[in-house]
Amino acid sequence: MNTGKADSLAQGDGQLARILEAEAERQDSTINLIASENIASQAVLEAQRSPIIDKYAEGYPGRRYYSGCVHIDEIENLAITRARELFGAEHANVQAHSGSQANMAAYSVILNYRDTVMGMTLSHGGHLTHGAEVNFSGKLYRFIPYGVDPKTETLNYDEVEKLALEHRPRLIVAGASSYSRIVDFERFRHIADKAGAMLLADIAHIAGIIAAGLHSSSVPYAQVSTATTQKTLRGPRGGLVLCQKQLSSAIDAAVFPGMQGGPAMHTIAAKAVCFHEAVQPGFVDYQKRVLDNAKILASELQSHGLRIVSGGTDNHIVLVDLSSTGITGKDADTALEAAGITVNRNAIPFDPKPPWIASGIRLGTPAVTTRGFGPDEMKRIANLIMKVLSAASDAGTREQVRQEVRDICRQFPIAG
Ligand SMILES: *Cc1c(COP(=O)(O)O)cnc(C)c1O
């Protein structure tokens, strides 16, 4: 029963409250270089925890299976309008619970069981939902993987085109999770047209950069673009589908009732907030700083002798090849975590090691940039990473770095 003040978390469930507090403290006192994470604003958090968390609203604005949806409709319409304006899209579905479900919805509209699709292989930077065997995508559809060129470690569009003309897929999926270079959606569209395929752009990682106009948009070229709102877009955890008008009712029906029940309206409210934040003047500047910080981090690590996959970055991601250091990605992420720097182990293209071990780490700058870190902090972080990697099993070094990490974090507290 909701008894107001008496059932606040601290009083009603001290056990969980303490865990949440510890997590907030962990976030505040560590340097987060996980490329898919960010720090949502207080406004996003407020929308997400509002009383609409209680509201059921199966259906779409004006066509609900529940009554009492007058304000719910306003919220969803606002989110839809803002998403369409932000990305210049003809249609937006804001109900997809996650990026994976956005992809699932799009596939279910475009593809039949066992149809041929092309997607970037997970081992070269693609996502699970781009045809991994363990994922629904790999089980339901016949994915033909494409990867990066062994020399340049960037997409070789001629190769993609050759594969597409050979396999004649019904759909080509462009976009990735650990690819640090520009994706040429226009070229992908030419390839798709030539092969008689449709194009789906998965902009889960780069949606915020596209929204800021710092990466060319997929929307003019892809029939469908899917995104998450929690990564560079800096909103709540959730999915987004943008599509051309002729697919709009099929996409909506695929999300609900096709694969979801009621929408998470509190999250949709928070999505509306993040789309609003993305048109504020400071947002473009934020994304510029994200990109600058990534470039500086990459070049600093290079100057310390580390190899950066593809030689650098055009976005928020820096993929580091640790092969020459003799340290695995797994050992590196464990050692760095102990020193207060969170990253994720990541396969590098043509990685001889299994994904659980991996030869690389993936770094990203969205979260640290939100905290206010700039070029000086990037240089310090590169130094600290090198310190930890050059003494990966030395507890003293880790403790020393941990202290310095705390000092840096104290200068840039996470608001709230
Ligand atoms: C993160 C990501 C997704 C899925 O997002 P979830 O919200 O975790 O389901 C899909 N595609 C790509 C390329 C991603 O990076």
C-alpha cells in the first residue's frame, strides 16, 4: 500500500536503498569509458520516475485499449513529434522497449522466416541483433556477414557490394556497436538499390551524433533507422524506430501488438525530454566535445605506443588493440576496473582470441564528456590507463591510480 513518506525506499527497503546508494557512489567515483553508456539529466530522471509509471496504455495515441489516456496521448504525441523533427523522419515509433526490439520489429516487417539479410559480423563490430547465432536474428533469418577490410580495418564498400550482388539479400543492415569510423549510408543505399534490397540503418550508438549533425544522417537513405535513446542521445534506456511513411503502420503494428504489450509510458516521457534536450544549443557543443575527447584519447594512447584499430576515430569510440602489450582484453578490463576505470573488453577485427577473452578494449567518451571532462582529463586518463596496463597485476599501482581517479572524479561530480 502506498502510504506516502513512510514507504520511501530508505525506510521501506533499506537493503535495496543501500545497494542503490553504493551504485551511485561507484558511478560518481569512477571514470566511465563504456562507449554505450552515458549520464542522463535530472530532467530525464524526473520524467522516468513520474506517476505515469502506473498507467497502462496498450495501443497508440487516439486508439487505446484502456481509458484514462488523455495525458498519455499528449506525452506520446509529443515524443513522436520531437523525434520526427529531430531526425527529419516521416514517422517515429517511440514504444520499442530497447534497441534490440526496435530491430526485431523492423525485421518482422521487412523479412520472412529464413530470408537472406546482410549485417556486419559481431566479431568486427556488429551487434548481436545483426545475425549472431545465439540471437533471434541469427536463428530466424539467414544472415550473410560482412566485415572490415583486413588492411584498413574499415568497411570495404566494394566488398559489401560484391557480397550483396552475389547473395541478393532482402535487407542490408548498416551500423555497428564497435566501429569507430563514419558509416557511409548513402553508399549503403546505392548498394542496396543495386542488389534489390531494403536498407536498415542501426544508429543505436551514433544517434546523438547524427542528431547534432556531426555524422551524416541515415534517415534520407534508409527505409528504416533504429536507435537507442540511452547511448550518445543521453536519454532513458529505450528503443526508437524511424521510418518512411509507407512503412509506418506496419512498423507500429510490429511493435504493438506484434511483440510488445503496453508501452513503458514513463520511459516515453523521458524520451520526449531527451529529444527536447537534443535541440538545445548546448547539445551540438556537447557532441563536438565527445568527438574531440575521443580523438585526443586515441592519439594520446597512440603516443604511448598502443595500437588503435583503424588508426583512430571519427566518433565517440576508441577501439584499442592490446596484442602488443601481452595483456588480454579480459585482464585489462579487470585491472582497469580495480583502478576505478570502467571499460569493456572487446574483440578486434580478426581477433584470434575468443570474445570472452578478446584482444582489445573498447573505450568511449559520451559519459565522461557529460561530466565535463576535457582534453586535459583525456591526457591524464591515457596516462592512467598506461600505468595500469604496464603493471596489470600490481596492486600498489592500481591503488595509486584509484586514488588519482577519485581526485579527478571529485572535480567533476555527477549532478544530483
Ligand atoms: C546497443 C545496440 C543495440 C541494442 O540496444 P539494447 O537497447 O541494448 O537492446 C542495437 N544495435 C546496436 C548497433 C547497438 O549498439
